Amino acid sequence: MYKLQIIGNIGKDAEAKIIKDKKYCEFNVAVQKGKDQTEWVRCYKLDENGKLLPHLVKGTKVFCEGQPSIGGYVKDEKVIGTLSLFVNNLEFLSKAENKPESHKKNESEFDDLPFE
């Protein structure tokens, strides 16, 4: 068994997918591969209850670890390689900074909570 670990930013909001009768979130992560080079990794995370999907939004920095899968396709007579990751461990490293104001929580909404 082997696993892959990546850190990067989500490229667009995640989408719900069903794979083998299970609910997954599908999202792309941009991983920096040097100063001017970016590699894209398509990630799939099991999300049976649907609670994870709203948090996987464009611009969020994440750490993903899981089983890699290598594939490819032909485009314009060129072979294009792809890398997918079935994520076992997902950690949020930051929130999306460019999220619309309507989605942000107002800090004062939390002032009356009994914990910090």
C-alpha cells in the first residue's frame, strides 16, 4: 500500500458525486510545483451525510492524504496524464479568502455563546 500527501488550494467549489453507491465530494486542488508551475490533483472524499460539501470552497487551503490513482486521456493527439486522490485524511489549513460576504458569518452572532 502507498499513500500520497498534498497541500494546496481548492480550485473551485466541490461537487457531490456518487461512486459505487456512496456519496463523495469531488474537488480539485492546485499544488505548487516550483515558482511558476502548478499541478492539479482531482480529489474525492467520502461524505455520506453531506456536511463536508459546503466547506470545500474555492480558495480554501487543505491538506489531503490518501490513495493515489493515475490515469490519462488523449487530447489533440497528445497523451495527458491525470492524478486523482481518494482522500482518507482531510485537514483545513485556511478558509477561502475571496468568499462572498453573504456567506461569511458575522462575528457578533457568536458573542452570546457559552464557550470560546
